[in-house]
Amino acid sequence: MSKTYSKTRILVECALMIALGTVLANIKIYELANGGSVTLFSMLPFILISFRHGVKWGLFTGFVNSLLQMLLGFYAPPAPGLLPLVGMILLDYVLAFSLLGLACVFAKPFSNRLVGVGVGTFAVCLIRFLCSFLSGVLIWGNLSEGLPAWTYSLLYNGSYMLPETILTTVAAVLLVKAAPQLFRAE
């Protein structure tokens, strides 16, 4: 297979996973008032790209997805100012979605592929939660309804990210068990 053909094939796979992730992000199991939601495995396509094609392609696909997510559902608090707005863009979108591409890095130390996929998937979902948590503390703290900002952020973001993490990790483990070839580059 030529290098050009291979790169084209990977780009097509990335584009398909971005489209699939976008569709899955719109299938919401439940949604919170300020934008958090449990979706039908919307992070899985980006994690799959990481396992199939490595960190570079995983980060690239997650980054493109973050821009698309911003375009489709950007929500900013009233008059946040420039610095909070930049922080929100980075934490809630760019870093949160791009870093899903690191799943293969966390899986690498494990010789058992099933365990590696589970740990890698859980780790990047945890990183996404941490991005949302930090954004909640630093930017969205004014919505805390009398609670300390860190408590509110932990409860709010945990209420949708914990179920999303569990669903995504279980789905990834079941998928690698049922179709291990999907986690290998061809």
C-alpha cells in the first residue's frame, strides 16, 4: 500500500469518526441545564482513532472534533471577559476533546489488550472530566448556587461525566472483545 493511499485512508477514517461522534453527541440520554449531557458513546470514535492510528491522529481528530463541537453548541456565560472566554474554549472544548487522542498512550504499558483499552479509555475520560471540573471551578463558579465553586463543579460535572465514563469504558472493552480488529491499523 502506498504512503499516499495510507494517509488518505486514515484521513477518511478520521473524518468518518468525527461525523459518527457528532451524530452520537446528539443522541442524549440526559442533558443538564448548562450543557453537560450523557450521550450515546460520543467519545468512543475518537478513542478508537487513537488506538488504530496513534497519538498524532488521535489528537488531530479530537482537535477537529473540538472545533466542530464549539461551532455546533458553544455556550458562554454572560459577559465572561476575554481571559475566562479563552479558558473556557481551551478547557471545555479544545483540551477536553483533543486529549481523548491520548488513549493509546495509557494503554501501552499493558500487555493484555483488553485491560489496556479499558485503562486507556478510562484515563482519557477522566482527563476530560478534569478539564470540565477545572472549567467549572475557574470559569463557571458564579453558577454555584451558594456552594463552593469546587463542590458545585465536582457535583455538576460528575453527574454527567461519571455515567459517560462508565458507558464509554464498558463499550470500548466490549468492542475490543467482540471486534479486536477495529483497534488495529490495517
